[in-house]
Amino acid sequence: MLFLTRHQCCSFVFSRAVLLLKCPTPTSARMLHTSAVSQHRSAIQEQAGDAKQIFRAAIDAVLPNKLVAKHLTVDGNQLSVNGQNYCLKRNVYIAAFGKAVSGMVSAAENILGDHLVGGVASVLTGMRDALTNAGKSDMWPSSGKIEVIEGAANNMPDENSTMAALKIKQLAESLTAEDILLVLISGGGSALLSAPLPPVTLQEKQALTKLLSERGATIHELNAVRSKLSLLKGGKLAALADTNQIIALILSDVIGDPLDIIASGPTVPSKTTPERCMEIIHRYTTSGEVPDVIMNVLSQPRTKPTDSKLVNNVIVGNNTVAVEHSQSIAENLGYDSVVLSESISGEARTIGETFAELAKSCGKLYNGIDNSSFEAGVLSDLLRSFDASGGAHSKILSIVKENKPVCLIGAGETTVTLQGDGKGGRNQEMVLSWAVAASPDLAIPGFQVTFLSGGTDGQDGPTDAAGAWAYPGLAHHAAADGDGLDAVGSLERNDSYGFFSSFRKGSNLVKTGLTGTNVMDIQILLLKPV
């Protein structure tokens, strides 16, 4: 029989414990693996929460009621806008169209009071319910003086948006020299102010818009053609109004804020020539695809403005405002933030791949892999593709050197050239492209990486999502999980929404509902030591 002293017994027990730790049983090994996986997923979700919070902050910064209140002021019987004064005597009429104008109208109602006589607002289908569900009922017109018409479901002109446009036309034609026309414009205004120039029909214009969009036409190209085919765009709305007192408050959804492109410029004379229209048509279509009636209208000489009236056009908000606020929130969350660009454009898939390469380059710099001076050069080349400022490069290198979390922010509007029959939007396609490019070699040891892209209007393509988010390894996990999803195949079919809806029950989709604003898209790339 073996007898052990108390000290020997304790030593024996301790040795057994160490041995068990060094040689875990199958059960304990599974428990350790499960725990590690759980911790990893928790870290992923935590950083995704940061990305969503930063994105929502960008949206909150450009809520239209706040922006209008900053630019429209009343003192007694005097209205002041952009340094110009107008005499108020119950003589203000509103014409509004766009995804964000319900909040703009609501703010104008509160400011103008009894001086507002009436008007028409063309807003996106489902906007009232979306604002109510989001607790933003104050962004819906409530004076009873404005006729609000919902239309243009899925961002395509329809009978309702055409009816609204014709009522706005009638309103403009009824004004007198004493009246003030307040035009409220935001992104989505082209579809919501649909008044085809006869003999072009609504169906013909719808078909052309859809065709050009699917072939990858930019917003500049789309709106150049739209203005030529419209009764009201290209400055024609302003020309119809028999008053020189016209104010246009504009929430921009176009890179560079070009007044003639935002909502196809209803208060600004068009600069588009017939030659430019033909160039766009020939770039994206083949002979015979576009009806002769449209080709005839597009080839007509540009008409000169009918008078010399000057419109007080004012940009009240754009993506700069959104980006600046998102930076502030990122820094509150502990990230050093860097703005890459506010004018990102091009094919969404390509931009996603570039963001993945950017994450890889930053990861190598964080870990000191390879030659740091070489990677700094790679980083410089990537930033140049975003047209980032020179200061972005030095700031990123400084953050990485100090081993701090970083938030890289982009903004703009990309395009998708359809090659398959799937469903999605440019933001979801960009994120899926990032996930494919980032998997599996972007799993940076010691760092958590998240990429999010979303539309500030809350609707990415014909879907109910604003965008999506991803992490390194997502494409691998999608294939390995029970769903057996093929990220590459989904990308080839342009089925980003189908992919993200199926992956883990849609948890990687970003859903905000219609937000009541629109200043293009925001991209957020987070890298954080863990």
C-alpha cells in the first residue's frame, strides 16, 4: 500500500491537473474548440456592431428636416435663403420630389407656417410606413396643405410618379409673379418626377432607364438622357413657372454636387447635347434596341432657356456631412479614422476587391510582414486608386505604427453591370466581392477585420436591405456551413441578396428600412487589434 504525505498528495493532484491540460481528452478538446469559435464569433459581432453604428451615424447626420432648418429662416414677413430675402404674404408654394423630401417638406411647413399656401410632393412608395415604423413620424408632412403622392417603387418611374409630376407641372403653370415657388429636391427625384416628353411614353422611358442601368451606365449618363426625354427636367420646371421667385433646396446624391445632374436638374438648364446622348446610347445598346421615337427626341437640338430667370439653387447637404459625422462616431468608439474618398465610383465588384487588398496591405504593415517600406508603397498605390488625399497615406502609417484600431471610410456611388439573373444591389455586390477576395488569406493574426457598405437611403437595388457586411473567412464559412453556399457563383450571377439572405438567416444584411434621406453610399473598413 502506498502512503503519501499531505504535501505529496497536493503535488500529485497538481501534476495530474497539468497533465490533463497538456493532454486534453476528446471531450475537453471539443469544449475548448467550441469556446474558441464562440469567442471568435462574439468578436466578429462586436465589430460588426461598431460598423453598423458608424453607418447609422452617417444617416442621422443628413436627416433632411435638420438640414432644411439650417438654410430656411423666417423673420416676421421676410424669408431668407442663401443671402437672398423674399417678402412673405401667404404666397409660398412647394414642389417636392425625391427620397428625402418628406422630411424636407415637414421642416418647411413648420418654418413657413401660414405663409405656405399649398403644393405637391412626390415621395417613394412605402415612405410613410417606413418613417412611422422608425419613429420618425415628424418627418412626414402634417399641415394638410401638401398633396403627397407615393410612387416609383424600386426606384423606377411609374404611373403614380407620372401623376405627381403632372400635378407639379400644373402647379408651376398656375403661379403668378407675386408667388414664391419653393422646390425641394433630393436623390431619387428623377424617377419621382417622371413626365415623358411626347411622343415618348412612360413604358418606353422605363424600358430605356432599366436597360441603361443594367448595362452599367453611371448616374451622370442616366440623368443626361432622362433630362432630354422630360417635360420638366433640364431646367424646364423653372421655365414653366410664371415667377422669378424660385428657390431650390437640394440634398445631393451625386458626386461633386452638379446641379444639372441631381434629379436631372429641373431648376437648372441642361448642358447635355444631342451628340452626348447619342454617345451614351451607342455605348450601352446595340442597333435596334432603342425605339426610333426615343432616338428622334434625343437627336433634337438643345433648346435654349425661355427666359433669363435666376433660381436660388442651394445645396443643403451631401455625403461630406455624412462622412464627417461618421468619423466622429468612429473615434468615440476607439478607432482612429481616415477618409479615403467621398467620390468613389466605378464597378462595385472592382471596388470591393480593392478594399480587400487595402485590408491585406494594412494587415501586413500591422504585423511587420515582409519589408515595411515595400508594403507602404503598395498602400500608396491602393490609396491612389481611390483618389485619396496625400495625407491619408501618412495618417494610416502612423496609426499602424502605434498599433491602434483604424476606421477607413469611403463614400460615393458605384455601378453594377448585370451578367446574371440574380437579385441584389451595388452595396451588397461590393461586400460579396470583398468577401470572396478576402477569404481565406485575410485572416490577420491578432486582428479583427470588418467591411460594410450601405446606401444611405436604406434601399440597395430592388431589395429591402441597405447593404451588407462581411469578415475574412465568410465565403469559406458559407460553403462549409449546412447551407453550402457558393460565394463566387453568387457573385457571377449578381445574386448578392440571395447569398446574404441565405447565409446565417440574413444576419449579414444591413436593414434600416427607408431612411428618409439619400446622399449616396458609405463604406466602412475596420481593423482592430484583439
